[in-house]
Amino acid sequence: MALSPENGDISPSGSPSGSPSGSPKRSARFTHRYKPTVDSFPEIYQFCIQAIERRDSRALAEIARRCGVPTKLRWLIWPLLLNDHPYVKLPSILTEFPHHEAYATSTVPGVSNGCEIPRKRIKAEIERYKAKLKRENTLKTSSNEGSASSSESSPTDPWESANDEYVYAQVEEAVVRFLEVRGRDIPYERGMVYVALSLADWLIVRHSDDTEQLTEMTYIPGTRVPDNLFSFPVVFERVLLVFFHVPAHSLTAPQGPLDSPIAERIASFLAAFRTLCRDLSDSFSEEEVLTNRANSGDEWLLWWVKWFGAKAWRSYERARCWDLVFGLREYFDHSGSTTYNHTYNHRDSFPSSHKIDEFDTSLAVALDSFGFSEPFWNPNPITDGIQGSTSYKSDSLGPPPALHEQWTFVCLAILKSFMDTLENLEQSEIREFLSAVPAIPDMENIIIAAGNLWREYELHEESSRD
């Protein structure tokens, strides 16, 4: 049985929840109101077109974070966002388990950057995915044949009409090329294939013919699009640079043979999970879920946290969350310092040298009027210089969380939206459910809930320190 967020405790207002003192309280149930998606607002689509023409990745980033990218433009906007992403411009990758045998240098022919590229394993993983997709499509066909009329059939899966072999060849090439360049720091894992497949779903398979001419647009005079901007292997490498990013201070910290950035992220996820979802955490403990991850079937946790929903989440839900991730930009406080976090608002996403024009102002007003706000805002609103725009800062909470911390609460929001269903499942059913998450009909309120959960957790942690 799949549970929609209407049975969860997601606040449609996006306001902070929880008490500053004591344990977080479970929110009351309410009649759910779905929040419209960006595709319901043609005005925002036009803003995207204008931003693309201006090659204004900061405007696109603001849209991506606050309301998501229009589905017909995602194949075009994601490469633009990643091209100017701060984690791509200044990569910061830490070798995971540096004493592992995978990092040993090799002189075997066909080995690049000191690491052997496991082409057979990559091909085998792609074949497993193809077999899985074939089984699913067969089941869909059988189901459609049994429906009352062809008009009631489910829509065609985009992979069915794509040039599959071309797509799979692109996926394989992207993974191989990444390993040729970055394999010394990040050796092959099967998750790379599923990230590439998830990316190909939007950049290749769902490529929209009616927006083909946008790739030939003339951008800001005096600028040109890099030749490799839309190269699939290049975009894939940039995605992994974002996913595997670690804070700069981690690069200089002492590293032991068993140190792992992902282990720290999972530990943070579990700490927040036990605090914010106590009932569900207790239910998981009773079913021995997440109690011994090294020897259990809880691989779903890695797909959620490390691989950003690849393989485990559905395409649309995952893409909306990736919009948030790819939309990260520097925050300029206009006092000379720069923080690689994310924007508080459109003005603060520009360096002080940028002159805000009518387009910037119109976009900020439109997003506010449609009710799309930065999900990870801080309390205590302060009026901004742009008409209708608000800056959120707090002396008590400090700056908004770093990207991977934001992702922790995105995962928690999705997990919590299925709480009632999960509490009634047994161990194997829970793991099966979380390894293939059902469709979520209201992702916009899930994104809002993620910010709410972060604020709730910060208030709880602050009260615990007092």
C-alpha cells in the first residue's frame, strides 16, 4: 500500500515547526492542500527562456531551488547550472578509504590514473538495468491489455521510445571517462551507473524536440557557450563532483584508513532521524532495520544518501530534488566575504559588482507572488531592497545548512511522508518499499517540509546545548 503525503505531517505554509525547548513534537494531522508545480506557471517558463538567452545561471539557480525547473527545459538548464556550480568551479573531493586496495597503483595496460577501469562490471550493471526495465515494461503491457480501453492505458515510458542502445552507450562512456579522470580518488561503484542512467533520463531520453532551437540561442553579447557544455560525460562528471563534494576543512583534517565522508553523512542522517521521527525510529528498531547496516539489507540508505536517490526514487521526484542541489550558488554578504552555501535571495546571490536590472526584480517579485520561497530560509525576516523580496537571517541559527546537510533533510521529509505506511510493515517489506519508493504526488510540499525539519532540528539542538 502506497501512502501519499496527504497522510503525513507536512506543513503547507512552510513555517518553522517544533519548540525551541524540549523534544520536537509530532505535528497534528490536517487536510492536505497540494502545492502547484512550476509547470503550472507559464510565466516562470518564460523567465527561464529569458534567463537562458541571457545565460543567467544565477536566475536559473534561484528558480531551480525555489520552485524547480520546468520539465521541458530540464535537459537544457541542468548543464547550465552545473557549468557554474561552485562545487564544480572549485572541486573538493576527499579519497574515501584511502588505504583500500582499489587505490593501489597499477601498470596494467588500459589502466588510467593508477586505477583499472572495470568495463565488464559497468557493462554488466547496465545489462541488469536493461533486464529490469524489460520486465517492468512487459508487466505494463500486460496491464494495459487488460484495461477497459486503450485510452485508459498508462502513458508510454520515455525509455520505450528512445534509441536505447545509444543511451546505454552514452552512460557507459560517461562512467568510463569519469574513472579515467577521477578514478584515483573515487573508484568505481555500481551507483555511478544509476546516477548516469538517472541523468540520461532527462538529458537524453526526455530531450524535448520543441526546444531544440534553444541550444542555438545567442547568449549575452561577447560570450559563447563552451563546446562541451552539453556533453553527457562532462555533465555526468560535474554531477559527481557535486555529489562527492566535501567541505574544504575536511581536506586538511587527519584521515585514518577507515575514514569515510559518506559514513559521516549517514551518521548525521541517523541522528536527525532518531530525533525528528521517533515513532518511526522505534518501529525500525523493532523490525531490526538500520540496526546492523554492515550485514543487513539496508542498501537503500546508500541509494538515498550517497547516490542522491538514484535507483530508489522515481524519476520526477528525484529530478525535483536534484533541481535543489544543482541550484546551489555562492552567497555574497556584500562585506567582502563569500560563502559557498546557497542563496538567501536573488540579490544576495550576486557579487556587489553586479547591477540588478528589471529582469532580476521582476523574477524576484514573480516567485514571491506565486508563493515560491527558498526552502531552507532562516527565521526573522528582514525587508530586502528588491520590491517584494525578503531576506531570512537569524542570530540564533546562523547560516543555512551546507548542501549535503540540506540533502539529509530532503531524505527525512520523504521518509516521514510515508511514516504511517512504514510503521505497519515488516522488515523485508520496509526494505523493499524504501528500495523502490512509490510516486509522491506533492513534491513541492516535500521540499518545504525538508526546510521545516532542518529548522526544527536546529532549534532542538540549540535548546539541548542551553
